[in-house]
Amino acid sequence: MKLFDAHCHLQDPRIFHKAPQLIASAIDSGVVRFAVNGVSEQDWPLVKQMGESHHPHIIPRFGLHPWYVADRTPNWLNTLKQSFASTPSAAVGEIGLDKGKKMGDFADQVHVFRQQLELAKELKRPASIHCVRAFGDLLEIMNSLGPFPEGFILHSYLGSAEMVPEFANLGGYFSFSGFLMSMKTSKAKRMVKAVPFDRLLLETDAPDALPKSQGESEPPLQPVEGDASLNHPANIHNVLVYVASLLEMDKEEVAEASYQNAVRLFSY
């Protein structure tokens, strides 16, 4: 059984020095590819380095996350374009919209997000999208710029079941992480079952989104040495078991579909 972590942050300073060991142990567990998402100008070089060091297991992604929009330099977009020019294997991400607490100027977020979506279309690369409390705004923007033949990922999707067909029609894929376990089970089941099976992805969002323990039937959580609050990329197995239970399907079937979906999305 092979798994594909469709969204993680192995360059995160909390785990970067442990990344080789984390990657090796995740590979031993069956996780064979990792889409590693940059979030700011500061970490794009680290993501590039990881892609070079761990090829072919790592797919590098470059993007300006909404949390870091206010800290961007005047030359950020040129730096982003240069990152793609020097890394042909890279996709776009993590980008997005966030109306959470203390997020500052939302109009500025929208401006930066649109610029990066347009770049993804120009490069013919899929984008990985963060969305918190802004799904209506996101759908409006995606409709204005779409469709997206190369696809896009709604990472750690926690939106409504009702919005799934609209995003899917624009080219959307829906990626699930340990955050799904924070949603009421009945709502999560309805939402996951609304996702077309050829658009379903699994992720860890490591080192965040540590899955909750769901009982004895699940594999034990893999710890990150030195900090039990951090998520290990091998814990995608726990996400798989939970998503399979919501779909009332065998985990092997869900694993194979999510793996093939990710391979297709990243075949550019």
C-alpha cells in the first residue's frame, strides 16, 4: 500500500533538522511522496533544497501564505517567479485566504492570492489553497479566474458539502488531514461522501494537524522525537483509516485512489 502526502511543511523550523529521519521512517511505512509547501520568501530556498536532497520523494511548492502577506518584500513576486524558473518540478503553494483573528488587511490578501493564482495558471501548475472562514470569497475568486485545467487542492478541507460540486467543477481536489477529526462526525461524513472519488487526497499538514486517537483499531501515532505535540508524516495512516471509516470503504481502496489522484495531479 502506497500513500502520497499531498500537503506538508517538512521545511518548518520545528522539524527541519529532523526531516531526513522523518522522511525515511515515513517512507518505511509506505508514504512514498511528499508535497512540501513553502509559506514565505524566507523558506522557499529550504523547500528548493529539500526537493534537491530528497528527489524523487519530494515535490517542492512555493507560495506566499496569507499569514505572511504583510511581511512580504517589494520584490516578492519576482523572487517567487525565479524560484519556479530554477525549479521546474515545483508546484504552487501554500497560498490562500484567511479571515481568522488578527489577520489584517483582507483586500491585500485577496490581491496577493489572485496574483499567485494567475501565476499558477500561467505556469500550468496546481496550487495548494488554504482557506479559513472565507469559502464564499474563495469561490467567487475561483469562479472569476477559472476553470483550472491543471487542478488545485483545497488543503485540509473543512468547508461545506454543498460547496464541493462547485469547487470540483472548477478543477478542485479535496485533501483531508487530522483537522478533519475536529469536525462533528456526521458533518464530516456528509462532506467527505460529497467529494468525487477521483478528487480525494490525503495529507498530514505536518508538523501541524496531529490526528486525534480514534481507538484501538487505528495504528498508533508516530511521535516526533522531542515534541509529542508535533505531527509526523507517517501519521497519514491515521488520516487514511478515519477517511475510510467515513466513506465506509476498505482503507486499501481509499489509499490507492488517493495515491493515483495525487500522481495524476502532479504529473506535469
